[in-house]
Amino acid sequence: MRNVILLIPAMLFVEAAASQITITGDDMPQPDVTYPLVNAAILDLSLGEISGANATWDANDLTALMDAPLTPVDINDASISAALVFNSPFNSTYQCDFYLPTELPDFGVDLGIPLEGFNNFYQTGGDAYAIAGVGLSAMGFDLPVTYDDIDEILPLPLEYGETLSSTAAFQLDLTGIFTYGLSQSREVEVDGWGTLVLPSGSYEVLRTRTELTATNDIFIEQLGEPFSIDREQVTYQWWGTGMGFPLLEITEIFGLPLTATFQDLGESSDVVNAPAANCFTPFPNPVQHGQQLQWETPAVWTFIDGAGRVLESGQSNAFTVPNDVPAGVYTLRAADGMTARIVVR
């Protein structure tokens, strides 16, 4: 459940709007695309303190520690039980676009059952980027659980000055084994726009600041007594058009940066389509402005931005990336329906 407010006075917003980007549902994570996220060490502790209009966040000195790529799974590939809940034409409230593996909290005790998977199910359509439910795989069966109060993560479209207040709750019950419930609240503010400098280049971004307060209620049968785990954190995220996940994310606990991830869009790491029968492989990818993008067989093609606008079209097996398009992730679509995600640096 959420409330959205625009903080910026109309006159100021119009004055700056020409230099700002807008993030829509099309800019959120896309199924079957691998995003090259890496965990990082934070050297500049002041990045979270910078906000406002036309800001610059210099994170060029980020040090990668470990690859942590994410590939959203198309909802059409969900298990039968999950599809009945999260991919049903008769249940539009919980209709999702993709799911991602996540982790249960560390309960500090062996539950006595083999947990084979735990997934979050995401929505990118409508007026919010949200988690509609979870799925637990254990002992050879899948248990989908909808949020009683859907977790709205960001309002869509996302623009500078916008705020969101949301709550979320669900309960997962494995009778005789354990019960796990979550209740939380978010306070989100788009508190900056401008340029983010990463090791791979500069990107136009919106910055969000999220205060998250959550309570995990756990009852494990073998322990006999319920207990709770409380969590409070502040997360800063820098969002670029067509980039799916944040280009940079920093989480603070007790005012100190605890974790950081960024998208490594350098030549050694690509945002690429996961292997599929209906894709093709233009190269190089990533590609630079003014560089020629090529593929094997001539085709009628269109080059499309994250908002679905056709920027270029033709019939060939190559074209030169325009110098005036922003850095980001684009779609190259052939007339026969084959597509590829293209990273422009």
C-alpha cells in the first residue's frame, strides 16, 4: 500500500525537466537479460550525502570484489503452482513479469528440511515496481505465497522530486515446521538527478533514497518459542534509462556504508541476452557511440530505446550507433522477431 507525493514546485520542475531523465517500467529488469552486477568496496563515504539537481557522483574509484550477475527469469518459465498465482489471467492483482532467487534470513538454526529455492516475484507494469509475492521450494514441492500488502519498491514513472510511502506484509506457513512473516515500511524519495561516474563511463541518472524498516517474525517448531528480527537501513540507488537494476546501490546501517553493488559495463562484462532460440548476437556489445554494430545475416531491423521509441531502422547487417543517444541499454529487433539487448557506453 502506498502514497505518492510530488515535492518539487511546478515552476522549478519545468525549469529543470529538459535536463532530467524519466524512469519507466521499460527501464526495470527484463526477463532473460543478464545484468553484470558486482559487489564492491566503498572508498568514498560521501556518495550518499550528495543530492539535488544536476549533481555529480564520482564513483570512478569503486573496487570490484566479486561478480554477482543477475538474470531475471521470465514468469512464463515459473513452476505450475507459481504460474497459477503469479501468471494467471484471472488474478491480475498478482500478475508478475519475472522472478529472481533471493535468500531467507539466517534464522540461526537448521530447519530440518532441504530448502531448494526461495524466489521473489516482481511486477514492472502499472504505477509501481513491486514485489507481489514469494515462492519457496522445499522437499520437491513449490509453495507460492502472495503478499497480503504488495511491496511497492518505486513509483512508476520515476521522476525527480517524487516520494513514495509504502507498506508490505506476507506470511509463509509450513505447518509443523516453521512460520515466517514479514511486515515492513518504505519511505522513498527521488532526491537527486545528474551524472554518475563509474569505472566504465558516465551515465545520466536519477538517485533514490529509501528508508526501510522491517520486522521478521519467525516460529520454528523445534524451538517452541517465536522470535523476531528487526531491520532498519537506508539504501541509495542510482537509476539509468534501460539499465534494469540500479547502476550503483549503496546500503547503510547505523549511518555507515555496509554493502555496495554496481553494474560493470566495461568491455569485459556485458549486459546480454541469456541464450534463447529467438535471439541473435550483434557485436561488439557493449558498443561505443559512433561505433559500428554488426551481426551475421542482413535483416530488416529497428533500434529501440527503453521507452519503445524507434531511434534508427534499416535493412543491413550493421549500423553505426548515433552519438546523440544516452548511454544505456537498447533493443535491436529484427523483422522476424529476433531481439538483442545492446549496451551503449
